[in-house]
Amino acid sequence: MIQQLESQPEWDICIIGGGATGLGTALDAASRGLKTILFEQYDFAKGTSSKSTKLVHGGVRYLQQGNIRLVMEALKERGQLLKNAPHLVHNQQFIVPNYKWWEKPFYGIGLKIYDWMAGKLGLGPSVLLSKEETLSLVPTLDTEGLTGGVVYHDGQFDDARLAISIAQTAVQHSAVVLNYFPVTGLLKMQQKVCGVWVKDSLTGKGWEVKSKVVINATGVFTDTVMKMDDPKHESIISPSQGIHLVVDKEFLPGDTAIMVPRTDDGRVLFAVPWHNKVVLGTTDTPVKRISAEPIPFEEEINFVLTHIGRYLTKDPQRSDVKSMFAGLRPLVKGKSKKTAALARDHLVTIADSGMITITGGKWTTYRKMAEDVVNIAIEKAGLEKRNCITADMKLAGHDKPVIPAEIKSLTIGELTTFIQKSIAEEMCMTVEDFLSRRTRQLLLDAIVAMEKAPAVAAIMSKEMDKDQTWIIEQINNFNAIAKNYLPD
């Protein structure tokens, strides 16, 4: 990849940001035959794109808000993702438990509309259930006052693994994608952006990279890059934090997820089976400070535990939390002060300098966002017009076994094999990359992840020809991050 960076005098499209949107854009551009390069300052999907609720969904909440267009688009994309990445996306059954007389008809009708909007790409019909049928699917639901439930279907996925799959597919189409390559400045000629300055943060070496168009796809860091272009730029992002708590399967022993349609702050809450654990979330807390490793607030942890406890026979306690993680949503500022109501639709803007910024949106619609921004880039830069071909494109790895999410019970031999694969085929550069995103051990059980870090560091050092100093540094760096995933 670095050799290609050095040998190419000018690129058609340069993308800043290696999350869902940036990687999707790289795949879209490269598959249209455009010379494409992408730079990510940390690891692919290190930020928001690996900290989601793990749902590929139309968004029942957006249906409540009346955002029909976003729901229709997301449901269509959900259906296509299921076909294009069957190794990482699957059909997930949800239940909305009913405790008031009006809930069954109200949510029943709403979810029938949701089914109808999905059309041929629907994953299964919603069904009204009696109290007995509801408890047979979710035996740990609180029975007091329970009158029944409504079942519906949505998609569930592994976000960080999907990001890697998209990156690999982009590379198959001749894109260059580089992690640990922060953009340190923008190249300009006559006030127009014509490339970027980048640095390899692992070696300190820098490059000047020329490109016909530069796309800013940096999520919550959008304003930072826009200020690089124009110091007078007024912020357009209003970051909102969403946290998730991970508990053992005993709290939700079946395969059915729970969707709580309304919490005290008007949001929906989920309890979703994921890699043999249960993910509880999410919150919506406005934040001032943008960080690469956001940390759950005390009130958010209590909020999730309190609300989910109202619906389960056994209330999860802090001591039951195996891991907790926080992600920042790049919500586009609107007139509303309430972040839950700010725009989730994506926004494409073109600066006077010609730099294109794409922000907002959500994981489910990453492919459509990429298609939109590449169409605009082609037009603005006068590149050769070719149609988008990603709608039915199978993603890399769909026909191969996936690296396991949990490594707790792997032998040293198995662990070595998976680490080799991660380094050779997935640009895994650090212990954190492996334990957080190539596998999902950190998100599933932070203590187990910390216990495994020395073995992972030792194997990686052999593969990458690193010394003892590197091993110690990697373990310390990982442990400093991992302790923030523990509730105490």
C-alpha cells in the first residue's frame, strides 16, 4: 500500500477517514475505476463505526418521528446488506413487550407499516403474541402486568468486522487504504484543495499526496478537517454519546432480542443477543468534548441498568457488566436542542476550496451515502462518469470462515493462526486492533481481553519482527484503554 502511495503521482479521489462512510466511499470510487486512496488516523472503524448497537435496521424510532424517507432507504439497504455480507449480517427477531392495553394495537399497526415499507426485502412479518407466546420466546421478561407482545424482524451485524470486509473489497478493486496515517494538512493551489499532507504515525515519515478531489468522511472529527480548510468554519456537528453495556446470556437466554419502544427520555432501548452475550443500550447524551476513546458517564450506566431492569425478572447490576463501550454520533446540527431529534440523514457539503464533506447518516445506509458522495465528486472534479456498481456486490470474506469474536477458549496454535491472518490480510497493527476490532474480545469481556493481551503481543511481535520494548508498550497501551471498558 505504501509503495503504491509513493508510485502514484496523482489520485482521482482521496478520502480522509476510515470508518463506515469513508471505507464505503473508497469501495464505491475504486469499483468505478477511479484511482482511490484513503487515510485513517487510527485503525479502521476505531471510532463510532465499531461502537454501534450492532443493528442493520430501518429504524423504528425514525418511523415514530415520521422520517419515512430515511426508513424506506434504510430498509432497502438492510435487505441488500443481508445479501452482500451474509457472513456478518443476519436476520434478528425482536419482541416489543406490551404492558398497557393500547400498546399491542399501537405497535402492531406501526410494525405492520414497517413490514410493508420493506417490501420484497422484508425479513419476516410482524406478529401479535399472547402473554404465553411472548414468555416462551423471552422467559426472563417481567411477568407483572405483561399482556403480550409484538414480534418483528430487523438485521444484526458485527460492525468492525464489516468495516474490514469493506476495506478488503475496496483493495480488491485497486483502492489503497492506510490505517495509522493521519492527515496533517491540506494541499492548496490558488485557494483550491488539491491533495493532503499525511504522516505514517508508526514510523513518523510524511508524504505529500496530490488528488483531483478530497472527501472529508471523518464523522465526529468533521469540523476539525473543515477548520483545516477554513479556520473561520462554523461547526456543523453536534456530537451525541451512545453507550452500551454487555452482560452474560443468562439475562436473555433465547435468540430473541427486546426492543423497549419508549424510555423516560423518549428513546428506544434494546437488549440484543450478540456473540453469545447480550448488548444493552443505548443512550443519547450531548457531549462537548470529542475523544478517540469516549468513556460512558455514570448517569448513562445507571440509565441503561434502570430501564432494562424494569423489563427483566432479574435486574442486571453493575457487577454483571462484562464490558461497556461508548460511541459518538456525528449528528448534524438542526434547530432542535434535543439530540435524539437532530438529523440522522446524511449531508454532503462542498466548500469554496472544492473539498467535499459527507457527514451524518448511519451504518445501515453507508453504501447509499458513498454512492451519493462519489456521484457529486465525479461531477465536481470532472472525472469520467461511470455508474455505481456496489448495490449487488458481494463483500470480501462472504465465502470464508470469519475470525471468531471471542478468543477466550482458543489454543495458542489457533490464536497464532488468527493473528497471522489478521496481520497478513487485515492490516492489524496493534494489540488493540486485534482484541477490539479483528476479534471483539474487548467489547465482550474486558477482563478476558486484558488477560489475553500478553499472549497476543508476544505472537504479534514474532510475526511483525518487534522487540521486547514493543511488547511492553503494546500491553500497557492496551490495558490503559481496556480499563475504561470496565464499570468499576
